[in-house]
Amino acid sequence: MAVEHYMPDFALERAYDLTVTSLEKHGIKAVFVDLDNTLIAWNHPEGTPEMRQWLHELRDAGIRVVVVSNNNYDRVKRAVERFEIDFEARALKPFTFGIDRAMKRFGIQPNEVVMIGDQLMTDVRAANRAGIRSILVKPLIETDSIKTKPNRMRERRMMKRIIAKYGPIEYKTEI
Ligand SMILES: [Mg+2]
């Protein structure tokens, strides 16, 4: 497990901090966003006004937003249909299946898209494998569902290795 495979291009406090201006600055036309704990907190499935506002701003600017989630079709559909976002379920991150499907479906080139997620081991690894840029965000809530706990332990070990090699990751408010 090479550390650089898990190194994000950017780190942000929250997905909603990502502005249209900075996306345009980086030539990014599409945002692939992880669902659980990145776009929506698992204990807060209805989302927040802030999140809806962010989705509107991106869409108004012509930036395509696609949820790329490892969860199953029904679960992802139920979670995002009220927000009218496109999605790819069963993405199989850390592999590139979901990312590749979304790029193909919407005719997006690798240099035009960024993947946002809260996990190094899945979101960032999949983005790096697919040759697209990535943004690591802090999980929306610290207390995880039981399912992601083993992942979090691997996550912490990888973060230690990243810090040892590159120094601490600085979570910014802008990319
Ligand atoms: Mg997540």
C-alpha cells in the first residue's frame, strides 16, 4: 500500500465549502461526491439547507454533480432522489467502476472532474486509480455507523503514514 495512492489533491473542511469560482479556476466541470458522511450525515438523511444551496449553486453554474456511492441502488436512490441528483450506486470504491461509469455516461474527461469524499481508503484511492483529482473532506459527523468502523481504523493508520511522509493534512476552506 503505497502512501501516494491515498494522498488527496486537496483537503477541505466540508464538501459545501467548494465554490463555483474555485472549480472554474481549476477547470473542473463535474463533481463526483461520496454520499455517506460527505454529502449527507447518516443520522440526518434529509440534508441541510446549506447542502441544498450548494447543490443549486453548482447546478446553476452548469457544473454536473454525480453522487458516486458504494451503497446499493435502492439505498442511494432513496437518499438522493429528493435532491434530484444523478448517481452511480455500487461504485466499488477503492476500484474505479463507479467513477468510470459516471465519466462515460456524462462524457466527462478525467481532467474535468474531481471526486469528493471523507475516506482515504475508498474515495481518494478510487480517484487516484481513475486518474482524477480528489478532495478529502472531514466526515460530517464524527460518530460513524458501525459498518464503517473497521474502515476508520485502516484510515487512521494510513493518515499516520501520510503525515509521516508529507506532514499533516491541512483542511482548507477553499481549493
Ligand atoms: Mg463516506
